[in-house]
Amino acid sequence: MSLHVDLKDYLETCISELNLSENLYFKMLCGGKMSKQQFLKSQIEFAPMVYFFSRPMAQVIANIPEAPPRVALVGNLWEEHGQGILENVHGQTILTLIDRLGGNASNIDLNNPSPNARIFNEALRGVSSFEDYRFSASMFAGIERTFVDISTMIFQSIVDRGWLTADQITHYGLHRELDVEHSEDFLKVVNKDWEGGTFKPLIKEGIRFGCHLFANTYVGFYNDMTRGTTA
């Protein structure tokens, strides 16, 4: 399926408007002003989000009435589950990274997220369960595409700071490439409706919502670390 160029362009416009390099979290990280312990704290806070992410995704798939767009998303969901290899499940790869950074992933309660992580998780749960599937699929497209740029910045910052070598970085190395495809899988769900025009405003709102929801989570991480609060 060929995606409408203006649909992809709209997503890229939303990403550009986020100006992630000026997001307080990424400005601090990429500018070399975030300590390893501060970064590790944010990753511990992030872990319950990764752990939860595939569940609302499955709900979106269940709400799509036609089989063809579901097929692509089932593949996406399978990727989230490491294609059946437990150590490659995405909820596990972030824990591996935390351990390699010097944390102790076994101490993380993945079912007790911080307020920042809970806001994100509950937004996904609510949207996926109760909103039109076009809005929820568009939201996921925005989140997945936003994570491409986030993963790229985090991956490079870890290498630049010498915290880990490139081949030691789990999770982010994969997502900086894979999530371009994952984002487009969600856009395929709404591609036909984008052409019709009736649902175009809803699709736009979903994309923008997903982009901003995810980016704002990192502002929350920044606020917590600069206030010295505990996740």
C-alpha cells in the first residue's frame, strides 16, 4: 500500500514542530549537562512505559474492522514481543540497557509507574479503548515516529558520553531504525480515510496528540530530575 504523500508530510511537520532538540530533557542530555545517574533515573522511569506499550497497541488492532490493516499491525506487535524470543521483547531490552548503565533492573516495579509514566500509559489505555480507531492508530503513528528521533538522540548521547559503546546499547539502536516502518504501519490504517477527507481532521488530531503526548513525557522527566524528586 502506497501512503499518501501529504499524510506522511503532515506527520513530518508535526515532528518538526516538536523541535525536540530544544526540549529541556534533550537539550540537557545532548548538551552534555545530564549526569549518568540522572539519565539512568529517567530510564528507570521510562521502563514501565515500554513494558505497557504493547497492550494498548493490541487494543487498537482489535478495534480495526478490516483485516488488511490489522495484518501489518500484528507484525508490529510481534516485533514488540521480540518475535517470540523473550530476551528480545522490548520490555526486556530497556531493562538490559539499565543494567548495563549500572542500574539494577530487578528492583524496578514495572506495574507501579511514576506519575509521568502513568499519565502516558493511561492516556494510551483510554484512547485505545474508547476513541475512534482512526484517532488511536494516528496517535500511535505519531508516537512511533517521535521515538525515531528520540532514540537517535539518546543513542548518540550514550556513545558521545562514553557511558556505553554502540554495540552495548540495547533498545535504542533498534528503535531509531525500526520505528519508521512501525509508524507507517499505523498510517496505513488511516490511509484510505485520509483520501476521503471526512476523517482527515480526526487523523490530524490523533497524530499531533501522539507526538505531543510523548514529547511532554520527557519534559516531566526533566522537571523531576531538576527538582530532585524521586521516581
